[in-house]
Amino acid sequence: MRIPCIRKLEISKFTFNPFMKIYTRIGDDGYTSLTGGQRVPKYHPRVEAYGSVDELLSWIGLLRDFKENESRKELLIYIQDQLMRCGATLATEDPDISRKIKYLPGEKCISVLENEIDRMEAKLPPLANFILPGGHMLVSYCHIARCVCRRAERSVLRLNDTEKIPSIIYKFLNRLSDYLFILSRLVSLEVDNKEISWPV
């Protein structure tokens, strides 16, 4: 499949300084800084939202490490890039959406996932029941990533109740959870892992 080029993320605030220490002590008071400088508690809904996205990004990295996903590595890197953009947007306090536009996920990110879901689903037998996760380590990790994705989506929607969030972020997370479910099924097929339907 053709995956859109990964655009360079232009966020000067996040430029890495090789001489900067990893610990700063400025977060020892239980507060952290959003992009723009606003200090908020580390349990703030905005921090919870981008923290959940960050956790999901790491789980996608784990999926990428499996040799069974070698043919999907480019797509998984693309997904990680989109999640970095989601996190960068969520970490920005500026309510002016037009100033956030350079951080946003790509316009085609949802259609990229939908096209891949359709392509994978065409290889799978119809699903009539729920599936019990497990049977192969990679399959289980796909399901864990799916659950983390759902949690990230809930965190973003909770934040959206009080602070307007670009809809492309929660739409992308919603579609990504679907992708991860279908990926778990396709991996099961590829590694000859028998799916266990529920009710058993």
C-alpha cells in the first residue's frame, strides 16, 4: 500500500538539546509545563490525554519490533508519527486552532487506516462472536494496544468536554482501535493461532 510521506514535525519547543540534562527538578512539585509555558498539575486532563497517547505510541513501537510485522513496519512508523502529532497538539495550551495546524495528524490518516482495514478484513473469515484475546504473544499485544487506544480515546473525549480538541485526533484514535483489532485477527491467521469465540 502507498503510505503518505511523513512530514517533518516543526515544533521548535521540542528541539532536543544534547547538552540538556534529562532531569530538571522543575517537576518535583507535581506540576508540568504545557507547550507555551502554562504550569498544570500532572494529573490535569490534558496531561492525562497526551500521556495516554504517549503510552499507546510505545505499544505500537513494541508491535513494530516483532518479525511477524516486518511487512507492516512502514505503516506502524506512520501510525507512530500521527500519534506524535496528536500528542504535540494535546500538549499545546493555545486555543487558537489555526496555530496548531502544523502539529495536527495528516488529513489522510483516517483513510489510510480504513483502506488497510478493508484490505486485511478481506483475508479474514466472517466474525459472528466476540473473541477471547490470546493464544500468541503478538496477538495479545495487539489486543493490549487496542485497549490502551480506547483509553486514550476516552481521555481525549473527556478533555474535549471542557477544552475544544480537533476532531481528527479522536477520530484517528477510534479508527486506530479498529485497525488494531483487525490486525490481531490477521496475525492469528498468519501464525495459525486458533481464535476462541465467546461465549465459549
